[in-house]
Amino acid sequence: MRLATVAQAARIDEVSREDYALAGEVLMESAGALAAREAELTFLPELTRGSVAVVCGPGNNGGDALVVARHLHSAGHRDLHVFLTRAG
């Protein structure tokens, strides 16, 4: 898995929106769906045995986390706890 810095991720989002006309909502849905899939692939034994916690911060990252929670719930993870946090 390749990781991007905050600045790199912001630039990727900017290019995606401006050069490829991808809406922010499309980027958020894609990021959340892929993160949920990666969580299931990486942590499958833990996810099938216990509860799952998703922590949602403010802003777009929090939106991504809510999409992750929705996808995990849709995949059958019912012991799902979503925590909303504030900035600061």
C-alpha cells in the first residue's frame, strides 16, 4: 500500500476534481468503499469475531469514515460503533 502525505492527498483530490471532473462526493464514496474493503481484507478475523469502531473526525476525512461505516454495515458487520469527534 502506498501512503500519501496530507499535501499529496490534497493535490490528488484537486487534480481529480479539476482535470477529471470528479465530484468530491464521488471521491469520498470511492475512498470510503476502498478503505472498508481494505479493513475487511486486513482485519477479517477480528472483524468477524468482535465489534468494529469507526472514529469520524471533522471535515472530509470524517465523511470518508462515515462511508466506511456504511459499507461495513452493508457487508454485515452489525456490532458497529461510530464515534463522532470535534476539531481540536
